[in-house]
Amino acid sequence: MAFYKPISLESPMPALTLYSSPRACSLACHIALEESGLPFELGQVKVREGQHLNDTYLKLNPWGKVPALQIDDEVLTEAHAILSYIGDLAPSDKHLLPHDPLPRARAHEWMNFLSSTVHIAFRPLFKPHFLISDEKLYPQLQKVGIPNLRKTLKEVDHRLKGRTWALGDTYSVVDPYLLVFWIWSQRDDVVAHVTKMPNWRAHAERIFERPATWQCLNREGVTKDNIADP
Ligand SMILES: N[C@@H](CCC(=O)N[C@@H](CS)C(=O)NCC(=O)O)C(=O)O
């Protein structure tokens, strides 16, 4: 039972440019592209320097967020959508996104959980100004937000129990997406707020052993020395 139509060998490979910012959620797409072996270019958009709001980038992605993937003359946004696209475009022997319905749905279950719940759970710590204007209320926000973050991250750890990779035995586009939030959870300003997550730690250690991971981190200017910087 195959619902997946392989991309024809005759169809030309699209030109791909990924716009990514160091340590941002776009890192997942960067690593997935590197793992896929597909040719791509990297456009660096340093969010901390406000480059996501400059005219050139806003012309490409008026939403002003990373990641964005330029595919020939189209632009695709949202990490979940870009990872799915990379998984489908990658050579099938890479197995970056399952083809069969249930494992494929599991991949989407993970990616949706990561984008809609895990990513957002960091907001009270990282971007309180997106949620409330009065700085005096930040401690109130964090009083609720930090336990929620802790619980959400613990849930990720729980879901990884007994698994080598997010989907079981095979590395997929979900795994580098998990790595992004692991790195965030180990930031100097976060780590004290979260509990031990042994399953997720072991998962992250496995990803750090893959050459593509450090190739991408280093390409974005992230090293072992600065990986936990806020
Ligand atoms: N829902 C989007 C979220 C994208 C997003 O918020 N990206 C952050 C970096 S992790 C960003 O561009 N931030 C710029 C800003 O805060 O305005 C996705 O999953 O791709």
C-alpha cells in the first residue's frame, strides 16, 4: 500500500535557498537539508541583529520570520512544512519522511507538537514582550510559563523513551527539529528551570555524533563553546 508518488527522475531539481538564523528553529531545516544530500544555498538572517526585518528579507518573506525556503521562484515558510517538503524531496534511500500513512502521521504528530506547543512554551522566557506589554508583569507571566515549559519538555522526554530516534529506529526530519528545542532547553538562562530529561539528552547526544549536525551549527557560527549562549 503506497500512497506516495516518488518524484520523477526526469523532473528537474528545484534550486533551494534556506534562510536561517543561528540557534533558531530554522536550524532543523538546515540540518535536514544537509542530511538529505540535496544541493542548497544558505542565506544567513541574523534575528538577533534584526536582519529578519530588513527590506530585502521582508520582500522575500513579509512575515519576517525564519525559516523560509526559496524553491525556484516560490517561498515556503513554517518549519513543519519545510521539513515535510525536504523529507519528500530527499532521495528515498535517506528515509527522511515515511511514506506509509501511519508512520507519516506520526512524523506530523511530532512536528505539529513541536511547532505549536513546544516552541511556544519558551515564549514567556524568550519573548515575554510578544505576550504582555508591561514589563513589571513578566514575573507573573513566568510564574505560569516556567512550570508549563517544564511540563511540556518533560512530555517530549517521555515520548522519546525507548526510542533511538523520534520515529523509532530510523532518523527522520523530526530529529533535527527536536535538537533545536534541546539546545534551547540547555541555554544558560533556561537550564536551571527544567528537570533532567535523560531520554532527550541521549537523543541529542546521538544527533551531535552525526557530522551534518556540526557542519550546520558551525556554518551558522555556533560552536561547542557558544552553543548554550542566550
Ligand atoms: N511558526 C513558525 C515560527 C517561526 C519563528 O517564530 N521563528 C523565529 C525564530 S525561531 C523568528 O523568526 N523570530 C523572529 C521574531 O521574533 O520576530 C515556524 O514554525 O516556522
